[in-house]
Amino acid sequence: MAGVGKLLKQAQKMQRQIEEMQKSLEARELDISSGGGAVQVKINGAGKFLSLKLDAEFFQEDQKLVEETILNAVQEAATKAKELNDAEMQRISSAFQVPGMF
């Protein structure tokens, strides 16, 4: 049953790497802008929104344009954070090999 012991050690190592990755992602900030910089969103790599800044002059635009621009910036920020998170998880999980599974 030496294989089970090795598997458990790999699982523990992977768990530690995931915890370290989560801390790293929480500390990493992504800046997203939309509407020529009128909307600025800051999100961390874990997907937590940190700030939203809007140019005051931007509110003079059509309401529908303002709403769409804000929504696009928020969606782009969420997508970028998820892509970063997925890439980091793939990097960690690719090193974890389960014998006979893949």
C-alpha cells in the first residue's frame, strides 16, 4: 500500500499549494477600465471587488450607455479574475498525478 501513502502526500502537498495560491490571488489586484477610462474597476485575483470609480462627467451621457459601460466593466473584471484563478488552479492540478486515473 505504498501507493496510498504517496497519494496522500501528494494530496496534502496540493492542498498546501492551493492555500498558498488563494492567498496570492487575494493579494493580486487587477485594474479594468471601460468607456475610455470613465469606469474603473479594481478586483483581486480571488474575485473580490475592491473598488469602482466613475468619472463625474460620464454621468452626463445617456443613462443606457452609462449602465451598459458599467456592466461591461464589471463583467470584464469578473472574467479576468476567473481566468487568472483558473490558470493558477490548472498549474497546480497539472502536477498532481493519480496513478491509473489519467
